[in-house]
Amino acid sequence: MFAFKAAIVVLVLFVAGVLRDRRSFANAVLLGLALALLALGTAERLARADDAVSRLVLLAVFALVAIAPLLVAGYLVVNGVTMVRRESLRPANLLSLLVGLGILAVIGFRLATPLTSSGELALSATIVVLLFGYVSFQCVSFVLYAFLYGRLRVPRHADFVVVLGSGLLDGGRIPPLLASRLDRGHAVFRALAAHGSDPVLIVSGGKGGDEQVSEADAMAGYLAARGFPTDRIEREDQSANTEENLANSKAIMDRLRPGATCVIVTSNYHVFRTAMIARRIGVRGQVTGARTAGYYWPSATLREFAAVFLSYKAVNLAVCFLLVAIPVTVTLLHHAPAGPTAVHATVAVAVGHEHRHLPAAQPPQQHMVRASICWPACRPAGEEHAEPVSAFSTHTTFTRLGADAWAHPVSGASGERALSSSSQPPSR
């Protein structure tokens, strides 16, 4: 029941975070953690149930978890091929294809590792799986919360509508992606006006090296051609990325109406990261999204997640370092050689036909035992596979007790044999 109790606590923190500021990435992490704990608690309850139905459901859940990475990988590979066919062969359009192939590579590496007896490969597979699990958790949390954030209600009252640019075609034409943003911005403007606000619409986008006009000018012309009142348009034409879009638009809002609020319009895949940037630079507003072609969404969303992941370099690098360091440290400690005072091996002592075990680590003094000592790993070359001998045998066996101690036979009365310690192995 611990998992369920922990999930409730995390859900409370999640709700409090959303009410405080729904633009925080911490909300996404809390949502992912809460869902993971709920899934763990459900699996635990099903495992404890005695009825066949619960066991069958648990088996189905485990099967789904096992094949989910394969399904996601297959979907991303197919989507990557579609992106290349419909868009162009550019690095940005290959992202979903490369991620899908990467997931298949991780799965194949993990399945192939047990077929070898290499400890190095086993350690590498453990590290890869841990890193893959961490990044996957972050990505799933981001996608789920971005989906949720994009469906939260748009504020009914705001002073500005800010529409973000996205590049032009042939140096001056509005592409479908940007047209969708402008149409959405126009609809938000009308909704705010219907609820009594007197908003101003800011079109934000500078002029690229291959563009004849700025994005802001082209966007203003698109809106004017569709009946939008030109006196309600402000142009921000100096920005080159999302952060500059928002920072420059904030300067315009502060100049016209200090302390104003706004609704920011962008594409649906870009909504949550835009909200995070707006929060960071102090823009008072929420973000809403315009529809994007379905085939374009996976690759664009992966780009958004990569940008968010890299924006928290210090935290993510620290976590990844720990995920690498912990299994490496455990492996090194497990295989570390024992010192002369911490030898945990035992030596088999034969007394007549009976066997008992004595600890190998002993102080350097003579020990009278009626036996020969067999420790194959420490015997002289050629005698590693010798069989134990009886107490009264004259067979000679040398055994190393520690880093600087060697046991060798010493004459004893009535066939008894004694052990003494010396710093060098005795000569044959």
C-alpha cells in the first residue's frame, strides 16, 4: 500500500503546482511520478489477489509494458519515413526515425547481452538501460503534461494576443503552419473581445536571411486580407527565436500597457515549452495551440522535449552521472581483491575421511593440523586440480593464505603436519 499512499502525496503536490503556476516543468515530473506510483500500486494489489482474473489482468499489463517500447519504436520509424517523404531529407525531419531505430538498438543490445558471458557487456547493458529509462520517463512525463496543458481553458480576459512566427515560403508567403497560428490568434482575439476585453494583437517574427520581408509584416498582411482591423495590430520584427519573440513582445506590452496580461498563440506541439519560456522571462500569460498536421507532430514534439531536456543541463547531467557511477562502483567493489586480514575464502581440511572448514585468514603462527590443505587457485603451477589427500599422506601442497603469507609443510611427530607462515613461497 506504500505505492498508493506515495501516489496520493505526489498527486496533491501536482495539483498544488498546477494551481500555483501551470507553466512549470516540475508539474510534468510530478504527474509522471504519480502515474508510475499508481501503476506500481495497482500491480502490487493484483499480484496479491488470489483470483484468476486478477492474475490474468496482471499478466496482460506486464505484456503491454514489455511490448510498448517495440510499438513506440515501430511507430516512430514509420513516422520518420513519412516525414522524409512529405517534407524533405533534412536532419530535423529525421529525428523520429533516428529515435525509433535507437530504441530498437537498446532493446536488441539488452536481449543479446545474456547470450554472452562478458561482464563488461553486462555492465554496459545495465548503464544503457538505466539511462534509457531515465530519459524515457522524462519524455513520457513531458508529452503527457504538454497534452494536458494544451487542453486547459484559455483565459477569458487579456490585454494582448501574441502570435509567434514560424518562417515563410519563397521569401514572403505564409506557410500552412503559420496560417494555422494566425487563424487561431484571430479566433482568440474575437473571443476576448466578446467577453469585454479590448485586446491588441502582436505579430512576432523577424526577417530571415532568405526572406524578402519580415515574418511580422507578412503575418500582418495575411490578417488584414481577411478583414482584421489593422489599427489593432502591433508588429515585432526583430526576433529570431521563441525567447526573443516573447522578450521583444513583452517590451511592447510593457510600453503600451504596463502589467498587462496576454494569450500567446503557437502550434500545439510548441505550447508547453513556450509556456516555460514565458514563465522564465516574466511574461504574464498562458499559451494556446493551433492544430498541426498529424504526421508532423511526433518529430516536432521530440525536438521540443530535446530542447527542454537540454535546458536543465546541470540536473540531468548530475542524474545521468549517478546512473553511470552507481553500477560501476558496485561492480568494482564486488570484484575488489581481499586483503590479508579480510580473506573470506575457506580451506577444506581433511581429517581421516571427514571434512570441515576453517577460515583462511590466520595470524602468522604455526597451526598443528592433521591434514593437507587444498586451495587450487593458490597452488603452484601444475597442481591446480590435485585431489585432497588424507591426514597421514606425505603429499606436499603449498597454499597462500594472504597477500604475503604462504603455508608449507613442517615435519611433525607421528605423521602429523604443521603449518607455518613466511613471506615467500617455498621452493620445490
